[in-house]
Amino acid sequence: MKQTHFCGSPDHRISRRGFLGAATGATALAADMTVLDVLSRPALAEDLKRQQKSVILLWLAGGASQFETWDPKPGWPTGGPFAKIPTNVPGTHISELLPEMSRRLHYTAIIRSLNTKIADHGGGYRLMDTGRRDEPGVEFPHLGAIIAQELAQPDSRIPDYVEMYTSTEGRRKGSAGFLSGRFNPMFLTESMIPENIRRLESISQIDHHDRAALRRLLANRFSRDLPSSAVGCHNAAYQRVRGLMASASLFDVEREPAAMRQHYGPTQFGEQCMIARRLVEAGVPFVKVARAWWDSHGQNFETHRELCADLDQVMSALLDDLEQRGMLENTLVISLAEFGRTPKINGSLGRDHFASAWSCTLSGCGIQGGALYGKTDEDGMTVVDGEMGAGDLFATIFTALDIDYEKEYMLGSRPIPIADFGAAPREAILA
Amino acid sequence: MQRPTVFRIIGSLVAFLLALPALGRGDSQENLSSAIDRLIEARQQAEAVSHTGPIDDYAFARRVTLDLAGRIPTLQELTGFVADTSVDKRRQLVDRLLASPDFAYHLRDSLDILLLARKKTDEPWRKYLLEAARENRSWDRIFREVMLPERELPGDKRPAAFLHARARDLDAMTNDASVLWFGVNIACAKCHDHPLVPDWEQSHYFALASFFQRTFPTRTGLVSEKFDGKLKFTTTEGEEHQAEFMFLSGTSVSEPETALDKDVLKEIGQKIRDAERKEDAPPPPQPEFSPRAELVRLALEPGEHDFFSHNMANRVWARLIGHGLVHPLDQMHSENPPSHPELLETLAQDFAQNGYDLKRLIRTIVLTRTYFRSSRWTDASEPADPELFARGMVRPLYPRQLAMSLRVATRNPNGMPGLSAPDQWMSAREKFEQDSTALAARLPIPSGLFQVGTEEALFFSNSQEFHEDFLDSGNEHLVGHLAELADPEQIVETAFLTVLSRPPSDTEKGAVALHLAQRADQREDALRQLVWALLASPEFRFNH
């Protein structure tokens, strides 16, 4: 039985000579990367931009309320105190808490008809991370790992999948599941720079370089006549080290002009989204920025007044920035959570977990800007039109990126489609 | 310093021939090892595939020490073994390792990864496994204790961890138990009959789940069973069925009628709820009829569907040889027959008939010729299919194998007698084991699609922790020891033998000598880079 290998090493079925040849090529590239700042070479950035589609996922950890964002119901008992406002898409209204976004809905499709059924944090985020329900004994890859697997360049010198979290709550590390460890995320929490990406001060640049050359010499001798793709992937991982180290500057917000930083705002979420744009510009296929903590069981309205202001500024700045750089057509911006919040307002003026009728947005790459998909009833209790599950959302996302949503990965002898069985994309959302 | 290859090959053959009558206990086992080789080689001949030659003493010492002790050999162990002139020294090494304290640690770590797979780090559970491994507790007894902790070891929560970690999730309990103990993955059959495997219908899934359905975790970390409850499921045609208690073999049991009256049941129900919720509740009452006990009984019934012994024989084989006789390991069913049916049958039967003795099973496999085939394929043809076992498979190290080997490789070899000073080694091993916990937790568990990620490469390359733990230049460490050696040739030789368990080739000697000579003014840094390059090489990362 053939196994499928996902390491993204230059030659998946490594033959003895094949591997050595490819390795030499990658080595030459990696050596150049020590001086390469992708952003300082506009031509290269242009190339990458054309080739590469990317995703920025704005993760509203804890579960944002659809009522206070994309599906307002003012005047109904469930509607809460905030008004709805018209947008630049005639007929579409959103919450008054998102005034900046109301002027930019031509970039964005709103989905108001998610019914994902699972309303506990653990189950909800696993569902929305993987696009399917848990199955015992199978570690499904998260969305970011699938996108990285599909879009990353085999010999890429930059990260494939980066995750950033608010430093306080809602931290969960994404997983490549049964895909290659290569597609596990680079995970940023405490620091704005990934772990172990910078050279230790105790070793000089030259020594760092030379010992890698010594390692390569040993590795090449060892790999000769050894039919093992796992060994090939080990070498591939080490060959990416210097490139990844060179990408450290991508994480440096100080390199952005003051005006741009002001546009995104002074919050951690703003800075992380600015980094996300820098990463995507350099060709990183998937960046997740999580903003916590939307879990407003008490004081839902105060919570959303504060968090929506941040979301509104940052998301609109991000869309503007991507558009101005000509990147929005190749970058899909998703805003999503593990679920929405209950129509019923509880005794603490909070809203609880609710997965039966909630909202998310897709903007940019492959998306019909201004589309409004699905409908909930007057109270927001149920979906009355265009119901979508997590699998359908994943199928739509894959299609927007020109990835075949029916593509299958083989897990041993078992085919596993990247969007769950029975899932289908929603054409009305797609450009 | 090596004897020519041909002599070494003859030497090892002679070793085996001489060894045959030598040990009373060993007789049947070595006959079995030879029988295995005959079956393997017969198929290679039938498919006109040649096999690779045997590995040399260095490679043998590394491979077998990693497999039996869970670490690379120390320099003293390695050189002692290579210099040993006795004809059956390989078998002696195998037996020395099987009797060593390391063997129990490594078996414990292997069983921990197999059964708990880091669902949590549970030190009491690991202590229980270590205790079992030290006395070579039989696999059926471990099975009974882990699957029926409340009846086999009442009040001991250590073996209960397997079920307790899964007890709130019936699917996880059912499928994990089925995969790990029986080699059968029937998760696909939960929602519909298995699409590819006629053996597994939807009713099988629920039949197996019904053995676990009454199991619940107590607040104090134990598990117990409720007195009633039947599992119902809806077929794809929409019909509702009640699941029966039926094992994978097709044998079912029926529950005896109970005559407990309502009040008694109500009282029991309250006690069970208390046990689920309260730290200080008394142990809950146990029902006369235990579905889980029935499952354990059926699984250990001899017969043609002996999933229990086939599964473990196959898993141990795969672990040591690098590819299952049934592969993937959780696909034991009629559509995926073993590559060598007779071999698996023989191994499984021997395992069952000799008291499910894990050590015996392991010893049988490592004494085959198949076990020490070279992994290098120098022939011009395509490498032989893994299921022909014509070449050694390259296997990634498990987290603790790697973490432990990093410790062993980077200490001053003079302070590492290893098994040549067993008493001293015992406490050193225990300490290394503890020191390895944090690192092991961040390393990936190998699976069928295993690839080393960039995270690991970055950790090796740039982390302070790695540099402090493994590249320290103090006297107790390898870098410090190398710095004390004057002769450049000895430095290279020592570094290679200690880290890679083999002497350097001439090319490597030249390259390293040059590296060191160019850095005469920063000798310590140069040595540190040398050791780093050895540790970060794939040769160190894999068992090969």
C-alpha cells in the first residue's frame, strides 16, 4: 500500500539521487536567504503575490454575538440596545458597533445562516477548526494546516502557517493532525516573534552557517542509498531553518510607517493583523489572528461595545491595506468564531453560547463582495434560509481559493475529503 | 579496527548456529526465530527479491540498544561490545539488555505512548506500568488490570487511567480499546456499515460500544459500571435497534435477568451519582453482571479470531521491524490480510501459549536475521517493498528515545559506564528519565506519515535550552571532554562513536579536522559545532 507523504520536501518519493539533487538546489537558495529581506525586494514580493493565494483568519475567540455584529435585530426582544445602520451595499444593515465596516461591505460577504449545533467551547472550536465533527482515533488537520498543505511552496523559505493569540485568554495551538508536522503552526503568544527563530548571541553568523554545512555533509553521506522519505523530510526541515530565520524581520512592526500603525490602531490585535499582512505579502499561505475574549455571559453589550470597536478598526484597516497593495484579490480574510450567542438575554445582561443560527464573514479572494447569504427569523432563533454547516463553510473557503473541496487525503487506506462528506460550497458567496 | 565484512557475517552466523543448543530456555525461541526467517526469505525468493546484508557490530549495538533499552549505547558499552570476541556476543547483548533496568523503562514508555498517547501525563499510571514492566507482567494480565481495574486492583487508580481518561466519551473508549488491544478500527462503522470492509457492520460498532456503555468515571479517578442501561442505535435505513453484547469474533453474551427491585436500584443510582461527583463518596456498588468483564473474557477466549494476541504480536513486530505484518496496524480484517499469514499466526500462537510473555515475544523477533538486515539499498533496482522485509526500515525515534539518547550522547563518556556498572547505572537512568520528560513532551510521536517539522529543527538550532542541556562545555559533558583531548584524530573518533555509535569515515575525518584546524583560536566553539552537527544529523534522529 502506498503512503502519501506531505512533508513538502522537493521530491516526495525520495529516490537516492533525486533527493541529493534537490537538496543541493534548496541549499543554494537557503544560503542566499541570510541576507534576504523579502520586503526589500519588490520584484520578488510581486512574484510571490501573483503565485500565491493566502488566508488571514480573524478568530473571535469565545464566540462573538451575531446580534451586535453582522445580523442585528433591533426592536425585537432579543435585539439588545444597539441600532442597525445601513451600509454601502444597498439593503444590507449591520450593527452600529461596526461603522467603519459599514463603508467597506463591498469587499465582504456576510453569512447569517450558520447552524453548527455544537455550543460548548471545546466541541465548537474543534468543529470550526477542522470543519467536521470529532472522530475517535483520527486527528483531523486544522483549516490552516490544510491551506498550508495546499498552497505552500515545497522549498518555501518562509513559514507556512502562523498563529497569533491575545496574550491572556483563548490560546489554543492549531494542529496539522495527520498531515506532516511541517504544517503545524508557528505559534505566537507571549512574544510577537516566533520561538527559536533568532540566532543565539553565543554563536556567530558564520559559525551558525558553517555548522549547518557540516550537518549537511553528514546528512548527505547518511541519506545516500537510504530509501526513506522521512529522512528526506528531516533534511528539508533543516534546510528551511535559515530561510525562516531570515523571515524574522516580517514580525517586526517597527518597520511599518507610523501612519500605517495608526491606521490599524495601538491594540495588540491591530499589531498582530499588521504582522499578518506583512507575512501574507511575503507569501505565507495562512495566518490566524485570534482576538479574545468574546464569551460574554455577563455584560454582553459592554463587552461588544469594546471588542467591536477593535474589530471594526482593525478589520477595516486590514481590508484597506490589502486592497491598496493589490493583495485583496489574492487574500481571503475570514472572521469566524466557535459559535455565536443566544438570542435570549440572560439575567446578567449576557448572552450565552448559541450554535443554531449565527454569522461569519468572508472578504477578498474569490468572494462576491457585498453578498448577503442566508437568513434567520425575526428573533434570530433559527435559520430560515440558506442553512450552512461547518463543512459547507470549509467547502466555500476552499473553492474561493481555487482548491478542490472534494480533494481527498489518504489516511492509511482511508480517503478523507478535505471538506467533510456531503459538504458543498455556496456559489452565491463566490465571485 | 573492524574485521573484514565477510568474517563478521560468518561470525554472526556461527554465533547463531552455536547458540541453538546452548540455552535450555532459548531452544524453542531460537527455533522460532529461524522459522520466521525461513518464512520471510521464502517469500522474498518467490518474488525474486534480494535482501540486504546484515549490519555490522556498531550498527547492531545501536539498533538493538535503542529497541531494547530506549537509548543509544554509551561509548563504553559500544566499544566493549565491538571488542568482545565471543562468538555469540550478539545474543549475549540481547539478553544483557533484556535483563537491564533500561528494558523496563523503555517498555514502560512504549506502553504509555501506546495506551495513553499523551492524553495526559500521568505519573502514577507510568509508575504502574514500570512496576508491570519490571516484573515482565504478562500482557493478558496488564489487559485485565487496565480494562477491569475496579475488579482486578480495587481502589488502585493507577491502572484505571486508561479508561478514566476516556470514560466521558463512549466513542473514544470503544474505538481506542478496539484499535489498541485488538488492532481493529471500526470507527467508520459508527454511522454506516464499513464502506470497504464487509466484516464491520454498524451493529458491530454498537455491539462493542455496549460493553463500555455502563462505564463511568468516579470523582476520585477510578472507574466503575452502572447496573443497567442498553445501547440503542439507528441504522442508515432509519430503524432503531438495540445493541447486543457481541465481540468482534461474533460471539455474544446475554445479560441474565436481574431481580433488583425499584427501591434498591434507586438507592444504587444515588450511590453512583455520589461517586461521580463527590471526592469523599464510598466506592460505588458493583453489578453482578459486568459488560466490560464479559468483553475481557471473550477477548481472551482461544479460537480462530484471537484478535488480542495477533494485535500485540503485530504491534511488537512493527515496532521492532518498522512495518506491520498487518499494515496499517489498526486494519486487521479480511480485506487486509497479513503479508505473511503463517508467520503472524505462529508468533501470535507462541505469544498466547507462553503466557503472553512480552519479553519472550521481543526476544524472538530481535534474534531473527530479518531484524538485523541493513537499511541501505545499494542495488540498482527499486527498493524492495517494506512488506517483504528485505531491508531494515528507517524508523524515527520515539520522543523518549530521542530525549534519552540526547542525554546519553552529550555526557562525558568517562562517566557513563552504562550496563558495565549496573548499580550505578540504575540511578543514572532514573535521573535521565526524569530530566527527559519536558523535552519528550514537545517531540512528536511517530506515526505512519511521520515527518520532522521545522519547529524541531528550529529548536535544535536556536533554543537556549538545547544549547544549555546538550552543548555545555563543563567537565561532565561531551564538549568539555573533547576539549580535554589533545589528539585531533581522537577527538573526531570519540565524538562520532559517542554520538553516532560508529567510527568516522575518512572523508568525515578530513572534513572535521579541517573544521577544527580553521578554528584553532576558538576551539571550544568549534567542538560545540561539531557535536551539534552530529546531534542534528538524521543519522542520530532515526533508528536505522
